Amino acid sequence: MTYKNPTPHNTMNSSPNMTNMFRPIIVTLAALLTTGVQAHAATITASENTYVHRNNSDRDESQEIQVKAEGDGNSRRAYLRFDTSTITNTLTSATLDLHFNNSVSSGTMHVWGLVDVNDTTGSNATNEATWGTDLIWNNKPEGDNSSPNDVIPDPPAANTLANMTSSPLGELTLSDSLDGTDLSVTLEHLDLQSLLNDDTNNQITLLLSLSSGSDTSSQVEIASLANTGGNRVPQLSFTQVPEPSAFALIAGCFGLTWVMLRRR
């Protein structure tokens, strides 16, 4: 008996509609692979901002918040509060975005994290009411307010003040030429992640201080939330790994494609 080999069946050419059938799936998979697995970028605008003056409880935050060098009676520190409830996954990068109205400085501005001081309880708690005119040097959330003449070390690598991160989350070298410019301070995202992990109420506070060696005249003025000049307000920009649902969707599309190929 003679057997005839069947004509080879080319599945790729057996149906002229096959390419059209799989094109939507291929396009979807390509889109998911190029966007779904990339880090998700977002920006949070500060919910509160203020600053404290060592020797003066009066201040005007209608246009700016101020930071002035440590070491004398005119020292000033600024505070930014952020609602971090939208940061739900691991950070991959972070910046603090600011507008500088004025800079008289050759020093370095440091960004610190304050550890869980946004609660309404505790010796250094900073509740909503305190963020207004009630926040002064002698009840600021960091340091020892029973001895309020504390100075953030310069250089700041060995900070031991209470409620602060032991080292800055980021820093920015300042100059007199920063007037009217937008600048971003790159933050150590792993250290910021640790701060977020220690938080208990989806709010963090960032503290801005200025070190300038022996030059205590150094000062920067940063556009506040209330500024009327249309300037950038304090913002925290970040990227985080995608939601698990993105990976589940990709896996589902791959599975569907495999099943359809098997059935062909």
C-alpha cells in the first residue's frame, strides 16, 4: 500500500484573517510592555507650609517661606507637609520641586525628614492648628524644645536632634543667581521610603535648613502655597513601581494569546 504524505499545512498562511485576528492582542501586549511595567510618575502638592524664626514669632507666609543659616538669632527653618496616601508602592526616585523667589547664599540647603511628627499626640506633635500662627521656634517639631537653642550640625552628617532623620534626604548647593528660578532637589528615595515605612498616618513633614559655614547672612526665600505670582508651589515628585494589577493584566493577555494559538 502506498501512502501519500499530506501536504504540509502552514498555520501561518492557512487563514488570511489570522494576522488581523491577533493584531489587537499584539498591539495590546506591546502597549502594556512599554508602559505597564514602567515606573509610575506622580506629583503631590504640599498640603501645608510654614517657617519658624528663632527670635521672632511673627512671619508672613502669603508669598514665601524662608530658610536662613543656622548659628545666630535670625536662624529660620521651613516645613512642608505632604499627604502621601497616593504612594502605595516602592519608590524608584523622588525630587522636591521648589521656586526660589530670592537667594542670598553661597551655602547648602538640606532637606530632612521628620519622623512621624504629624500625629496629634506626643511631645513634639504638630497638629493642624499648630501649622498656622501657633508654630514657633519654641514648639517646633524637631530638637529639644526645653533647650531651644539647638543647631543643626554643619556639616550635617552627624545630626542627633530628636525626631529628624540622621542624615539629609537631599541637598542643594545655593548661589545668588537662583532668583526667580524653579529647581528640584533630588532626594535619596531609599531613605524617603524608610521614612514612609515608619509613618503611621499618611503624612510626612520635610524640614529645610541652610548651612553656610561662618556666613550666617545666607538666606533663601521659597514661593509658598499662597503665592499670587503664579510661581511653582512646593511639590513632591516621585516614581514608584507599577501596581500589581498591571503585571496581572500582562500575564492574562499572554495566557489568552497562548490559548488562542493552541486552538489554531
